[in-house]
Amino acid sequence: MGGQDGLGKPVAIVRRFIELMLVLALLPAGATEWLVLHDAVVIDGRGNPPRSVAALVIRDGIVSDIDPVQIQTEVLDSVTHIDLGGRTVIPGLIDSHVHLSGYPGDRAGIEQRMQQALRGGVTSVRDMAGDTRALADAERAMARDEFIGLTVAYSALFGGPSMFDDPRISLASVGHEPGNAPWAQAIEADTDLVRAVAAARATGATGIKIYGNLDAGLITDITAEVHRQGMQAWAHSTVFPAGPVDLLDAGVDVLSHAPYLVWAAAPSIPDDYGARREGDYAAIDPEHPRIRRLLKRMAKEQVPIDTTLLIYRDAIQQAEGDAGSWATAAFAWGTTVVGLAHELGVPIAAGTDRFTPDDWSLPDLHEELVVLVEESGLTPLEAITAATWNSARAAGLQSSRGSIETGKAADLVVLDADPVTDIRATQQIVMVFKDGKLVHARNEQ
């Protein structure tokens, strides 16, 4: 589609925003910055049908009004008008399972990955364990307006002592003995959980990732203390030896990795997290009575499942010979159980577990949405909800993000095609706004 079509060239829009920054310097203190997006089709992220609106009004980065009868601003305020020419606007996408940090050269790498994500329509993420020092440093830099990045809800990691032999955890804890970093702690029966959770909270983490090699009793104690200190408890769907039912009994807020739900119907669960690939996908039907009971309970208690299906599909494609047989089985079982979970009312949150420093043209979240639609049977509108409202809920960001509603942050993605008819339209990005600021405009000649 051409660059005019009621929109005007995005290059001109970028130039207009640069001009506005100069104008703002001359405005009186307290002047309000308005952005008015005209002629849009709004998908709110809450599952409601698309809605044609004459105007979407944003005041100081917050959605102020949707389709108002009259738009009224102060004379001295800064006002920008953009005609979208009937294009579709969706909430900024949220990946509910990433690893932003934990790599060499993280400070520059995090900024690069954040800005690459923004260009691809991802505006917020839930970081599932890494080096919180690097994340906190990036947050401080964003607060100083050094760059515009993502909203990040991040976690500290709790696991059994044997989990800290993993070199990835050591890489994210340089300067500390494995298991002794405030954001990556080895937990045992005699651990002072009050101090452990407080130390994790002091890093800026809002959740605790319950990782592996922890039993049901200890997870119950961890979760209780996590909640007492105002944090969320996030866990893999099976922690070994604690299984999915144990995690629900403990009150965990979100489960990750749909294929790991298979252990809810296993005769026994190994003590070692290293056995996670040994789920009996051939013998345990996703419709197994224990699986259905688990999913019905998750639906009743509104516990989201963070899907991460794409990593299993990609493992199939990358494996040689029979090496990918476990991934083939896990992917088929996982996509089926996600479809069943959705039918039963479990909140589906779209996560990728793939936010790495690799060079990619678009965030992997777009392909996770394709999998949810084509393999798990969600409608495109339901998949968008999975990557907006449901992922916001999983990250604890639902009060401010994840949907286009008055009072919410204006994290918005403008699309050049209709994602309700084709989920791949989320990849046809024209503009991205973060907190009401234009952070990406497609360069069209």
C-alpha cells in the first residue's frame, strides 16, 4: 500500500515530531501534550470486536478519550493530529516470557534489543530471570530519557541448589557465588525466606520465578512469603518434583511452558529438572481426566498459561535425525492442550522464551501468534488478546497497559492490514507509539 492513502508519509510525521520537540521547549511549564489519531479501527485487546472511531485522543501519553463528540485542548498546549486513513490500531504487544539480560555486554545489548522490539510492535515484556543489575540500569537510563525502551516486569530466580550448576545462571550472576546473588538464589528447607524474598524485591523485581528442583512444601512456603511481600509468584508448569497441581495448591500466579502440563497426569514426577524432556506425550492424551481437571481449575482460578510453543517448533526444525523427536511430541501435545485450555476458559498468555541477542527482523512474538491461530485454534482476535491483555495480566501490568482504554498508557501499534482476518497482519506495522511518543514509523518513499 502506498505512503499517502490518507496517512501522509511517515517520514513527514517523524519530521513533525522533531519540530514539536523544539516547540515544547518554548511552552509554559505545565503545558499538556496532546496526540489525536483520526479515522482508526480500534482493537482494544480485551476481546471486543474492532470499532471504527473518528478519533483516539492521547494526553501526556495516556489515552484520554475514544471517539469523543468534541476534542478540546488548551490554546497553549501542544497538539499533534495524525490521520490514520482507516488503519487498524492495536495495543502494544506484550511478550510474557523473555530473557532480556544475562549476556556479555548487556547494557548496550539490552538497549538494542528493546529498540528492536519496539520497531516490531512489542512495547512491554515479562522478563523471566536474568541479571537484574542490567535491567535496573536500563530502567534508570530510560528514566533519565537517555533512550525510549520497553516496560519490563522482571523476576528474581529461586531454585534448588543443584539448579545453579547451569552456566547460564552463572553468566547472569557474575561477581557472586552461584546461588548467592540476590536475584538468583538457591533455596533449601532452612533458607530464611523473609530475607531471601526481601533481597530479591530490593533488586527491583516484581515477581519470583520458581524454577526447578523444589518440592511442593517449599514452594508453598515461598509463594506465601512472595505474596506477603507484595510480589507475584511465577513458575514453570512443572518444577520437579513439584507438579502443576502442587503449584496451583501453593497459589502460584502464572504457569509457563504449556507442554510441561503433561506431568499432571504422570504416575510420578522425577526429582530432577533435567528430566523435563521426558514427558510421556504419546501415552497421556491432552483430554486425560487429570489434565482436564487441571485446566478447569486453572480456568476457575484464572491462572494464565504462558505458552512458549514456538521454541518447541523451532527445536524440531533445528534438530538432526531423531534428536528432535521429543520436541515434535512436545509441540503437538502443547498446541493441542493450549487449544483445550482456551476452550475451557484458561487465560492464554503469549510468551516466546526467545528474546535473545540474535539478529531478527521482527520479534518472535508475531510467529507465536501464528502458532496460536494455526495450531491451537484461537481466532486472530483471541490471539491478539493473548499478546496484549492476557500477557499484561501475567506480568502484573494490567492496571496501566495491555488494552486501549481511557486511563491506560498509549502503547499503540498501527497496522496496514486487518489482523482479524489474517493474524500475519500484525507484522505489517506502519507506526508504533510508546507512552504516546512515536518510536517507529515505516519509511515509505
